[in-house]
Amino acid sequence: MRLIAGLGNPGTDYALTRHNVGWDVIDCVMDRLQAGEPSTKFGGACWGPLNVDGERVVFLKPYTYMNNSGIAVGEVARFYKIEPRDILVVVDDINLPLGRMRIRSKGSAGGHNGLKSVIAHLNSGDFPRLRLGVDPCPPRCDMAAWVTGRFSADDRRVIDRSIEKASAFCLEWCSSGAEKLMNRVNSCDVRSVNGEA
């Protein structure tokens, strides 16, 4: 059993913002799988378990707000007895340029409050995470305003390509894992002609 959780914030004020790209990736994956409407349980929107390449996978968008994302992730993990190594968390990353992605099999929160909450509620940082670059916060710009702000029209086109690519990587992860995807994900740049760096 595996879990893919895309982090974000509920409500129309946060829709399509930088902080919600994790949610957007889950929506894209659900469209690919034609999964239909989610159930509302475990403190979020939940699909599954679904069969993906022979693996049973639960997909989650926590409704507990970014800083408390770990509450919902922890509930799903405990209910289905999913180990941290089998949980992929998808988040935005202000330390990566727009169009780039990174996947790691474990690590620290790296200053991301959503990851910090997941680590606290799983009591472990040994879970894979897929980070989508949303560009660093500009000088003299409030950090909270930046991450909860929306993309320009040009940047929206780039992040939409990132979301599409990330959704494909998520489905591959279900059967392959983070290590096998690392080279391809970490060299991916959707702003280049062929999507690779």
C-alpha cells in the first residue's frame, strides 16, 4: 500500500497559488486516472485505494491547512498501516526556480512548514518528497504573500507544464520508487524544448 499526498490550503482564496501546487498535482493525477470525486475523510479529500500498476495507492489532499498537513497524512498512514518510505509528499519549493523539480527519498523539512508537520506526525523524515519550484521570494516581498500569491500568466503556463510532468512522475513512483526516478526528475526542466535539462 502506498500514499501520495499533495499539500496545499483549502478555500478559493488559495486556489491556484504557489503554495497549492501539491494539490494541483493530485488533481492532475486524478484526471489522468479518471478517478471521479473523492471521499471526505481523514481530514481531507481522499481517493482510493486505487490500483496503479499493480500497487494499491491512496491519494490525499489534506484540508487541515498547510501548517497542519501532517494531521491528515498521519491519519491515513495509521489507518492503512503505510510505512513512511511508501508515502510520497508533493509540495512547492521556493528554493527551486520555476520549471525545475527535485525528488528525494528522505530528508529534513528544509524550512517548509507542511513538510515539518508531516515529519512531526509521522515521527520520521524518512519519506520521499517531490518538490516543484515556484521561484524564490523577491527582495522586499512578504514571504507569506509570495507563497499564497498567484502566478503571472507566463509563469502559470510554466507551472502547468511542471504539474503535468510531476503527475506522470507520481504515477511512475507507485511502481518504481524515488531512487529510480531521481536522475530524470532532478534533471527535468519544463522550460527547455524537450523537458529535460
